[in-house]
Amino acid sequence: MNIADKENILREIKQLVSDSIDLSRDVPDEEIRELITGIVLEKSRQQSMSVTEKHELVETVFNSMRRLDILQPILEDKTVTEIMINGPENIFIEREGRTFQLDTRFESREKLEDVIQSIVAKVNRTVNESSPIVDARLKDGSRVNVVLPPIALNGPIMTIRKFPERPMTVEQLIRYESLTEEAAEFLHRLILAKFNIFICGGTGSGKTTFLNALSNFIPEDERIITIEDSAELQIHSVKNIVRMETRNANMEGRGAVTIRDLIKSSLRMRPERIIVGEVRGAEALDMLQAMNTGHDGSLSTGHANSTADMLSRLETMVLSGAVLPLEAIRQQIASAIDILIHLSRLRDKSRRTMEISEILGYKDGVIQLNPLFLFEEEGNGEEQQVIGSLKRTGNEMVHRLKFKLAGISDRI
């Protein structure tokens, strides 16, 4: 069956389904699928079809009418980590760190827009020409970003970052050589001793995955609050958990709930730890103040290309929401964050931990860093993969009091 024949049959089947059933009422999925199957079997008597072609027609029509159309099989493919839709005709995926263009396309721009509206509506978000940018999530936790025309010039744009059904564990990070056993054991003790940890890295470097893995070191008897733009964290080790998500403004420009609002509210919920999925702006000040006011063991992430760059970005974020002397901001950062971790996606597409540093304090106008682990590159493999590992530096950790207070070994 060629592409043109297939498209004609799909249109006919959809029309026959629409004519046979009132889709405005709440029709069970089973009834829809049964009807589609019957129509496809009838069609197969008129035109020769293989078992595979019949199954594909049933699934394609069902996904189009009841699920996420052509996206459904891509979402169900566990090897796909990212889906990039640049208008109805250009769909790209990332698999094993490589990007590929698919032959698949939406039947029309309107169909793509319908799928987008279906996704954002399920998480009570709105996207339209007057509010053309939105972040959302799918039922499985996958992160969705949408940009509509007139901002997007080549049609509706949707990017979906998929997450595994089971969150990545530290053991898996070690197996993938993103982390060493020595560094993992050290981070485990840091979490137990309630050091404040900040994870930074570029886009796609694995910050959320790493944060999730570390979060599962938190003792199960603690109360934690997670705050995110779009809920992605999957923390299963703690029962006493409160998960909060921001909300965009409504059509009248009211009702927005920001990360700043949620951080302030979380302080009245008796948290033992606060986890902020990612700081991007003025909420950095609220996060730092929370860390400085008895909420030890807090974790967060941010975009930066190095640990030094992250410190500069935090300063800029705080300045965007408060008029404070730069010296006061730097002192706040130095006293709030204990450990800074930098992740990177290398040229071979592998994700590695590049640096684990202790923040010593603020002196002579500079926030001082004490690198404890650094990634050392040793060369290229036969297939140009980066050979190297995270290695312990000769620097001793200076601030060990939290280890002592928690009764945990301070060896490193």
C-alpha cells in the first residue's frame, strides 16, 4: 500500500467512524477501538491488506481520534529521549544522543494545534496567540514546551523531553560512567548530613536526572517540598512529600503562581528540605534565604557552563528581583550553598559530572571554591568516545561541621 492510498483509506475510515458514533458524548475507548477495527476489516475485504497494515490502520485512526495522533507511537518508543516538532511537517527525535528527522508528519497544522491544546488542557494551562508560550507535562512526566505563531515563524513548535518510567538511580549513573563510586558515596553522605547542594550545567546535561537520583538518598522519615515549573521529579523514597507546580496567568493576566510564591508558601509547611527544580530568575533570592534560615539539605539546579559561571548567574538572578549591594548578594550565596556540582554533555553526547566543589566562603570580593572532584580527560576511544573519569583532587574539605552534627564520617 503506497502513501497516497494509505492517506485516502485513513480519511475514509475516520469519516465512517464519525458518521457511526456521536463523539461529543463520553464514548469508552474500547467502543471506539472496536468500531475502528470493524471498519478496517470491512475495508480489507475490498482491498488486500497484510495483518501488519490492518493493525497499523487501527492504531493510527485510534491514536488520531482518541490519543495524541502520530505522536503516540513515538512517545511509546522507549529509545526516544526527545521529540522536536517544527511545524506539522518537520519532526525530529533524539535517540542515544543522536538527532534524526522522521518521515512522519501531521495531516494538517490544525491537527497539530488540536494535539497541543489537548496536552496543555490536561494540566490546566492555556496557550494561544495572545499567550503563545507555555510549559506543560504529559501524564508520564515528560516535559513539554510549546511556542505558537506569531512568535514561532514556521508553525506551531513543540518540544517534548521524555523521562524514563523509572527514574535514573545513582547506580545507573555510575554504570554509565557519569559518576564514580567514590564520588557517589561522598554525595550520599553529603545528603544525609544535610549540606545544601546546587547542580548546574548546560541544556541536556542531565541536571534533573542527577537531582532526582540524589533526592532518593533523602531519608524516608523526612518531610520535603518540591517546587517546579513543570513537575518532573520522581521521588519515591519519601512518603511525606508535597509536590507543587507553578501556574500561568489566566486570559485576564491574573492568577499566576510563581516559583517565588511557592517558595514563600513552602516555608509555612514545616519542610525539612526544599527542592527547587530549577531557578531562572528573581526566585534565586528566596531560595538562598530559605537555605540560610534553617532549611539545610535543600537542593536546586540552574543553567550554566561552569561553576564560576553559575555563581555569576546567581548574582544576576538575585539582582533581577532585589536592589542589594553586590557584596551582600555574594555573601548570601557563599553562606547558603555548601556544594556546587557541574554537569556537562561532552562532544560524544555522553553526560558526565565535571566538578564537585565546596564553597569556602566570601573573601576579597570573590566567592571562593574548593574543587574536591574534577573530570580528567585522557583521550579518545576508537569510536571517538571521550575517555576520562571524575577524580579526587588533593584538596581537603574545609567545612565539616554538618558531618559532625549528623554523626556521619567526614572522610573524603
